Amino acid sequence: MLRDAVASNSKSGIGALAKKYMSEGRLLPDDVVIEIVLERIKQRDCRERGFLLDGFPRTQRQARALAEHHVDVDAFIFLRVPRDELIRRVVGRREDPNTGKIYHVLFSPPPAHVNVVQRHDDTLESMEKRLEQFYENLDAVKRFYDNVVVEIDGCRTPDEVGDAIQDAIAIAHGKEARNLRS
């Protein structure tokens, strides 16, 4: 969502401001990210089918903004992943600048003929800054959504994590979970 905003408004407006922060490896200020998210979720597909926000809200102010705009949150899914593992996952990401496809040096290496680059916001230094800000705000956001928080072990296989997320969403909508694992 943020990269789309940057791509569509890269010369002026909210996208240009977002690009400045992202190029410095910093989290966007609340006002910027709130505006981008609220604009996106007003679009028809989100109104008709719903949406899943990844990495938002990250602050209590962002959570309040959703509430003030009458955005109901069915589930706040928190993936528990140790700090060292988060860093390993992000710092190992690489992108094909021609296609935008994401690879990982350990988990999903690119084919030999594909030249990849590390995004400026996937460096160790950038990740350390982002994690510091994330952990500063985590408890306040989780408390804001205390009645709908679902914690999932994010160190399981991607399929297992995906199943657990689908189950959490199904349960939040009053449906039976299909993928429950012991």
C-alpha cells in the first residue's frame, strides 16, 4: 500500500513525503500513513470485500484514527517472532528491480540469471531503527485491541501461519475454523 502510494504520487503530495521517509529507512509519521491507509480502505474493493492491514496500526494514534473513522477491526493478529528472526528475515530480502519480485538469500534465492538488490529499507541499520520504534509502541496498540487480539506463532511454516491467520479471521466472522492445528 505504501509503495503504491509512493509510485502513484512520487513527485508531490503524500506519496512524495512517504518516499522521503522510506528512503531514509524510517517509519512514516502517523499523519502520513493514516492518510494513505484511510484513502485506500475507502476504495470500492475494500468496502465490498473487506481488507487485511499488514503492519498497521503500529501506534496507538493510528489505532485511534481507525476508530475515529468508524473502521471496525474484527481481529488484531499479532505474529510472535523473536527479534533476531525478524532481522534475519528482513535483512536477507532481495528484490529484482525489473519485476519487483522479492527473493530471500536463504529461504527463496533468486535464479542465477536474475540480478537482485537489497532495498534501502531492508538493511540491518534500517531494520534496527524500525524495530526500536515498533517495540516502543507495541503494548499500547495491543491494549487498544485487547478484545480482538489473536497471537500466532510466526515461526511455524508459512503454510501453518497462513492457516492460523485464516482461522483467526474465520472465527472473528463467526465461522468455523478449518485449519486448527494442535
